Amino acid sequence: MKELNAEPYNKQEISGKDSDFKDYFAPMSLKEAVELLERYAPAVKVIAGGTDVLVDYFGRMYKIERWLDLKNIEELKKIEIRDQKVEIGALVTHDELEKSEIIQRYFPVLRQAAWDIGSPQIRNMGTIGGNIVTSSPAGDLLAPLMAYDAYFVLTSTDGDRRVRAKEFFVGPKKNVLRKDELVTKIVIPILSKNTYGKWIKVGKRKALIISSITLALVISLNDKGLIEKAKCCLGSVAPTPFEVEEFNSLMVGKKMEELNYEELANVVSKSISPIDDIRGTKEYRKDVAKNLTISSLKEIERMVRVD
């Protein structure tokens, strides 16, 4: 392989003489980054904002031989509209996501979820790509991305491949990303103007919590007020972010006021498979999911009436 321009920094300049890693790379381009990844994977750790990986590293949950820092790759920091889709670079921070006029206009559920993440410090550093790759069942952005039918662009030296959000996550903190790939873009189709959504996060406090349960509900109507598409996705209720598949079929072709909210809420409650943990019991999460579904549907019906 040809020589790369991303010279490794002297590790003593980074962490002192007791550092336990060999090299630190900070490439300036995506091409350079994937070439470095191909050369050193799996003995390299990719870092974006660092809000998850550094906590684990300093907790000595694993040993890292080499760091691949993406912070200098400007092409991964953009939010753009192309061909009726919004493309979000993987290095866009939660704060940038929340403040983006494009996100506010087209994807308010995603915007609200970004605002609900952690603390201001976390939102200023953490990235959408990092939230995706961490793949926690409680990741705040994941249910909204599924609800908006997003797909992810995964890049390697072989080129790009696209994976739908609902197919990316395969287990707690597990996904289909190969060792030689980077998540580089998140692409979301722009929905009809008659699209409404609701986001709710339940936790013990506002900042610095892992959610007990999250719900992202997105409903699109046609010009006659009939439901064309409905997605109900939840976090912290299954091994992965979870979409209630039956939800859409029960709603399509109906008006909001024709829906049986109690029936829909029961479908959601029966579909999820939460666990007992420090943040809540299985029964608690099922009850909360049911209540959140009803309150979200009522709120969306109110939005439709106001419009």
C-alpha cells in the first residue's frame, strides 16, 4: 500500500510516557481515513466526538493500540438537501443537528431528540455518527431515524453501501458495520408537507441520563386527511431500537379521529420486549409505552386540527 499523509503523532505528545497506544492518526480526508482503516483494522479505534469511546477507554474497558480521529474531515460535517433527501454528515454534532434550520423544518422529531441528549457539553461534542455506531438500544437519535426511514452510507476503500436504519442494528451495541467501514452519511427522505411527529423521552432527570424509554411517532397524511404512512419506533424496550411493524397497517387509509388509540397502544405494549434493570422494570416500560402512545396520538390529532 502506498504511503499515507496522515502521519501518526508521537504518542508522548498525546498522553505522556505511560501511554498504552502506538499511534494516533488525524487524517484530513475521507479517502485517507478509509485507507488507514483498511491498513490497521481491527487494531484501531475510530473516534468522532469521543463522548462514549473515551469514557470506556479511560475506564479501561478495552485496550486501544491505535486511534483514528475523524475530527479534521470537513466533508463529514455538512447538512445538505439533495434530490428530495437530506444528507447529514456523520460528524454533525447533536447541537448542530438541533440548531439546523433544515432539520427543524423537515424532521422536528429528530431535532427534539438531539436537544434531549445529555448535557450542553455532550451535545457540543457528541456526533450523530457516534450515536449510530455505538448502537445502544437507548441511543436517543436511533428511534427517530428509524421513524423517518433513514438509511446510512457506509464507506470503505471498496466504495459505499447503503443500509436502512432498521436493518443496521442487530443487538445491544452491535451492528452490521464492517471493521474496514465508516458511517459517513445519514440520508433521510423529505416527507410530504402533511407530516406530523412526536418525540418523548422518559428518564429520571433531564441531563446525563440513559433513557428508561423513548418513543418517536411520525405520521404522514394525504390531501384528504387520510393516513398514508405511520411509524412508531421506540428505544430502551428491546435489544435494538424497535419499530412496531403492525402500527402502520392498522392506521393507513384512516383519519386520525377514526383511530382506536387504546387498541394501538395495546399493540405497542405487546410488541416490545423490555428487560428489568436499574432504570425500570419490564412491566413499567410496557405500561409507559402504552401511555406514551396514547398521549402522542392525541397530540398529533391536535396538530392536524390546528393545521
